[in-house]
Amino acid sequence: MRVRRAPIDKAAYYRGIPMVPYDLVKEFAIAMVAMLVVVLVLSAVLSSPDVPSATIQAWAKSDPVDFVTTAATELAGQSTTAQYGPPYNDGSGSIQSLGPIVPQQWAGVHVAVNAPLDFVLEPLSQATVGDQTLASALSTFDAASPAQQQKWLGAYIQALGSATLTNEQVTVASGDYGPVPTLMSRLLGLARTGGLDALLLTSDHFYQTDYSKPLLFLGDGGYFVGLAQDQDLTGTQWGMMNETGRYPGQAWLWLYTLWYQIPPFNTASNADLLVVLAMTVLSLALLLIPFIPGLRDIPRWIPIHRLIWRNHYQR
Amino acid sequence: MTEAGAGNPEAAAPPSTGGAGSGDGPEREAGWTGAVRDRLTSRLSIDELLPTRQPSYVGSWVYVFGVVTIAALVWVVVSGVVLALMGSAWWHTSSLGHFFNSIHFWSVQMFFIFMVLHFWGQYWGAGWRDGRAKTWMVGVVIFLFSIVTAFTGYLVQQNFDSQWIAVNAKDAVNSTGLGGFFNVLNFGQMYGLHVMLLPIGVTLLVVIHVLQVRSRGVVRPIGDPYVPDAAQGSASGGPVR
Amino acid sequence: MNQPAPYVHWGFILISLPNLVLIVVMLALFVAALIAPFPHRAAHHRADDDD
């Protein structure tokens, strides 16, 4: 015979307690109206933040040296994205582990990004129509051995450290860079027209809502980080909690971002994984408070409840 | 008639499910439909859902935080519906659109403010007592779900803030191995989660949470516990522990 | 409102003024809710009375 759970008998539970009229629907209605008024006033007076998005085009126009440096680093396979690891590729530069626990590795590659190809060579190959110089620079580069490619790129990236802007072109000291300067100046030109934003997004199919490629490329550059620093959004500034302008941000992330500011998290290469694990444990603890001795007894020990129910206790 | 009439085994109708398994109620319906109906009506009759009286200890402003949180959520959803109706680019080019975005932005701030205040109230009142642990737990899940929902919202703003959040958050998500399945750089995915899947989840959880509160009633003050009366307690089963 | 926000630096804590204001308002609201008197109705019935 199945034992049925007894239903909750409120009459018994409330025995000895005076019952008073309480209009729940009216309370809800008042709450709705009051909240609407508050929200409308805040919206009318303070509005909401909307700093326009950064584009690769804006990047190429306002900081061409940073753009070209980043692009060359991508082509050399040495950028953060190029060496990242799963879910983007088989690199290992950004894999986080905790001892033998490496969920990032176990999950594998699911958002395939090949930085030299996706960010540089593919877009350039779309732009060779009517541009024989670019076409031959590309085939020279493709034909060269990986070692030769790295030699050209390494020298070029080093020279970029003291690059100048001449007639809107990034100019470096003379050296043996092979076809790399041509590739880079064509990519810069493409970026300035907005074409690179488009090519990185659509990647030969018309409809696209996945911004992985343009965002990863943007994120590898100094220009993007500089914009964030101007808005006080970077991590060492407790950025996770912050919003652009003078608006409140995500104050509820205070504990999540706090860990990043203190040892050992603030210097750990696997800080993200550590923080996620710490917050998972704490969230579980929050969930299970009713069952955790000590934590569930604090309300008894620190009697804030005596204020909440003071009328009841006086009776 | 008492408030908990449906739980009283002496009530003539609806069919009683009272008793500690000692025997079938007088009119127990056969079949799945009857079982579901009996279970629902024993705990969630219309009197349970919309009582007109509360215990007198519900006489503190701390008790309004929950309903104010729900009020904020309503305006979050309403403004969100308008934003979704007009498309994700609307609010950047229309001042009316921007105004609705502001409503959405401030409702969300209000939602989190009052949800946390409600949390504080429930913690210091130890609201999980007397069989209400599940209510607390659903509440925590709502909190965590809301954080994820807000997170996807920040990601689909289509402005600099969303770009920056995406590029930085990806590392934390990737470190857990979820980066390939929850791609914060993928606007389409985040948008679908934010305007449909997650709000449905939050709303469902809030409904469950409210039903839990209504079916159990408001927890007694600390130090004034429910004491089962031996004569009545066994017949009615008493409150769920 | 689009100007950079002022920040409050206290030890290793660095919080924007808007966020700090928000948190202070929350604490004030909670304390206010604890101590503000709540309008009381006369108790008409005890829980185990019949109507």
C-alpha cells in the first residue's frame, strides 16, 4: 500500500496565531504600479548606456600600426587566439587546468578557428580579383616553407615596433620581409573599407549571427583593450561589475569578481577555472543552507528576526 | 471554514487524500487524471492560492520584497517583449526604442535589488524551516538562473559593452569545457537563450516558487514553533516536516 | 551619464560610485524595512476558528 504524503494543514500550523485580513492581489497591484513609476522615472531621467560597438574598420583607421601588428601576429600563428586551444583549435596557450582536471581539453574543438587562415589568408584571397600584386604575393607566401614564412613574419613584427605612418601606409625600416608587407597593407586597406568586418562575419554564407571570428580578432589587438580601459571595464579594475559611463553595473557579480583581485587567483594562470569552481561550491552551499549546521543556525544566533517579528514576540 | 479546508479529512468534498496511509479516502478517483487532480486540489485549492487572511506575524515590510521582485520581473518581461518585437537593432536608432531599453535596464536593476533584499529577509528569518527547504532551494535556483539570463542579456546588447563582456567571459566559460556549447561570441545563440529559453525557465521557476509558498503558508517566527497537537496531529498528518 | 564614473578605492576594493550607491541604498532599504512600522489590522480570527 503506497503511503501518501499528508497534505499541509495550515489550520494546524497556524494554531494560536491570529489571522488578519491581507489583500494579496491589492498588494501585487500596488507593487506593479509603484515599480512602474520608479522605473519610468529612472528611465526618463537617467536613460541607459549604449557605447557604440568597436569595428575592425574603426580599428584599422584609428590605430593602423596596432592593426597590422595584430594581423601579422595572427598570420604567424602566435596570437592569443592562434595558440588558444579548445574550443577554437589544437593550441595550448590558454588551456586552464587544475591538476589532472582539464575540462577545456576534454571538451575538444567545437568552434573551429584557424587564425592565419581565417583572419588573414582567406579574406585576402577573396580580394585578389583585379589585384595581380596581391595574387602573386599570396602565392609567394603559400609556396614558401613554414620556416621561411616565420622568418619573414618574425622580422616584420619586430620592425613594426618602430613603424611609422606615411601617407596612411604603415612603413617599417627596410628588411627581408618577403611578400608580408604587401599582404599586410592589402589587409589594412580591406579593413578600412569595412570589408574585413563583413568577410570575417559572413565567411561565404549570407546569413550569419555568429560573431566568433571578428570578436576573437578584435580581442587580440591593443586597440580594443584600450577602449575598455577608457571605460574602466578591465579586470584589474573589478571590471566585471562595471558598466560604461556612470551607470550601475552588475553589482550581483561582486563575489565572482572579488576572487580575481586576491591571491592566489590574481596571479594564477588558471584563475578562471579556479574561480568557477569556487563559485560552484559556494552556490551549492547557498542552495543547501537549510541542511548545513552552523550556516542555518546563524539567523538564530544573530537575532535580526527579533526586529522582523517584534510585534509577534510582544504579544 | 478554515483556510486549509481541503486538507481536512472531515471535508465532504473534494475527495480527501488525508491520513497517513491508513486507508483510501471516501471518494478516491481511479486513474491518472484523478490522482493528479487530487494531489493538486489538496494543496492548491483556490482558497490556498488566494487567501484573504495571513497570520498576524506577516506584519513587516520585509515581506513585501518578494512581491516587489515579481513586479520588477513583470516589467522586465514586458519591456523585453517590446524590444524583441521591434528587433535587436531598434533601440540603437530610435529614441523610443532607447527609452524601452532604459525601462528594461532599470527593471533589471530593480529585480536584482529586491531579489537580494528578499534573500536577506528569508535568510535572517530562516525561511526554510518547517518543510520549506525546497522553497528556499527553488529560490536559489531562480537567483542563479537570473544571473545567467542577465548575462545573456548583456551579451546581446550589440554595443561595446556586449563585445567586451563576450571577449572576456569566453575564457571563464571555455575553462569549464562549455565554451563549445555555450558560445558567448555567438550572438544568435545568446539571443535565442535570452529572449526565449531562459525567460521561460525563470518564469516557470517563479511560478513554482509562489505555489510552494502558497501551499505551505508563511513560516512561523523563530522561537515560536509549530507544536503538533497529539489528538489532531495524527488525524490530519500535520504540516510537512 | 556617459562620462566615466568616479571610483572609490579602499584597500584592494575598487568600486564604482554608482555601484556603491546602489549597495548603500539596498542596505538602507533593508534596515528601513526592519524598523519601519507596518500598518496593522485588528486580528479577527484565530486560525482554528470557523467562519
